[in-house]
Amino acid sequence: MFKTTTAIATVAAFAAMPALAGNVSEPTSEPVIAAPAPIAPSTPNWTGFYTGGQLGWAWVDTDIAGVDGDDVIGGLVAGYDYDFGNWVLGGGLDYDFADIGLSGANASVEEMFRAKLRGGYKIGRGLVYGTGGYAWADTDNIGDGDGWFLGGGYEHLVTENVSVGGEVLYHEFDNFGNANTDVDATTAQVRVTYRF
């Protein structure tokens, strides 16, 4: 009887041993690392003043047969833009130097000034815009004239402060200078600006 009881106690002790071995607390699970949230692409802010230069080509035509010309044009630009989110609205001034000889007349267009408004839509780091406003031009010997212009362009921010772009403008001047003639001009220019 004693041997049977001892054998049962020994078997029970061995059966209980694995339950008592090791740590009795629940195992800890590895932490779950969440994937980073996607970063929404942001567009640059165009608000602020800018100044720079531009260079291109101008075509001048008059209502007098055979009196027209084309040549290099270039100058300085300055202005201010305000960023509304997807849309940008601004104003600026352009002053261009030129020496556009008019065939059939002893005259050349020597300078052009513009006061402009522009409004555009942002595409990534770029701005597609339309522009228009007041224009004034002067010649070497037939006087000057004022008129209006319309056009459009594209500007791209290369860095936070530097942009490059291109612009095409159509100008119209009625009763120009002492020649009392109608003049129209088209300019196509590239520009580089520094934004403050």
C-alpha cells in the first residue's frame, strides 16, 4: 500500500513540474509599428515682392504700309503677388529697352513701360497666368504713345526665392506720337526673378 501511495505521489509530482517551471506571467507581445502617414504634396507660397530681368524679341507693326520692324527687347521687372491657395493675384511694373528700327520710316522704338495686373493658377511649383494693363512706348523721333496690352505666361519656382518663366504680350497703341498712326506690338520674353 505504501509503495502504491509513494508511486502515485511521485507521478503526481512529476506531472506538476512543467506547470511550475519558468515564468508564470503572460508573455509580452512585440510592439506594432504603424506605417507613416502619407505626406500630402504642398505647393509653394507665392506671396511677396519680386524683382528681376527679362529678355526676348519684339515685333512692331503700324497701319502705314511697309512701316514695321522687329528686334531684341529686354529690361527690368518688379511686382507683388498674393497667394490665395490655388490661385495667385498680383501687380507689377516692367520697363524694357529696345532699338527696333521701323523699315520705311526714319524711326525706332527705344523703350516700353507696362503697369500690369496678373492672375493665375498654381500647378505644382509653377504658375500659369493671364495678364493685362497699361502700356507706354517711346521712339527716337516720332514721339511716344500710350495704350493697353494683354497676354499670358508661365513662371516656375526653381528654389524658394528664384523663379524663371516666359511671357507673350500683345500691345496696341492708337494715334501714336506725331505720326498719328496706329501701332501694335507683340513681345515674347523669358525672365528670371528673385522673390523676397
